[in-house]
Amino acid sequence: MTRQVRTFVAMLLATVLAAGLAGWLGVQYGIRQTRSPDLDTLLHRALALSADQDRQIEGLEKRFAEQRRLYGGEMHAANRDLAEAISREHTYGPAAKAAIERFHKAMMALQEESVRHVLAMRQVLTPEQAKTFDVLITKNLTGHVP
């Protein structure tokens, strides 16, 4: 094996190792980002909730979790309908359109319920807590603080 071939193989191996490491680090970063605390966890950390507020918000969270489960089930069922329509018809036909509309209807209802839930939680807070809450909500929705 000539010196040029050895150099080429060494550089190729170094490139492959660097690319693999960069890919692995990117995946680890992505996993860490998806594990960031949800809004409810942030609220409990950022706001000094009284025992009564905590109890009220817990009740709101339980009701919302049930709504989220129901709408999530509806979206999942709509996706099954869409998969069946595509497999059966192999075209963007009436069955596929109906499944997409079903999914969007459930998704919109969940979004509306989410907004109602956020506003209901805000009603439990003191004016000072509500200011912090508003910043957290804005950051959660937009990715930056106003």
C-alpha cells in the first residue's frame, strides 16, 4: 500500500468518524431538547402556587388530560381512516379528504380546548403570578420572551 493510499484511507476514516460523532451529538442534543419541561411543570416551578391554587389547577389539568386523550384518540382514528383510504384507493379521493377533515376538526377542537385550559388556569392566579404566566405562555407559543 502506497503512502498516498494510506493517507487517503486515514483521512477517509477520520472523516467518517467525525461525521458519525457529529450525527450522534446532534441526536443527543435533539433528545435533550424534546425532554424540556412541559408548560404545567414550568408553571409549578415558576409560580409560587398556594395549596388552594395547586388543588384548583390540578383539577383543571385532570379535566384537560381527559379532553386531550379524547381528541388524540379521534386524531388517531382519523389517521387510520386516511391510511385505509390511501391503501384502498391509491388516490387523493373523497375518503382521504374526509379523513383529513376529521383529523383537522379534532385538532382544531383540541387547540381550542388548550386555549380554554390555559385561560382557566390563569383565572386561578394572582395578578403578579398572571404576569409571569403570560410571559411563560408567550415563550411557550413563540419560542421567545416578549
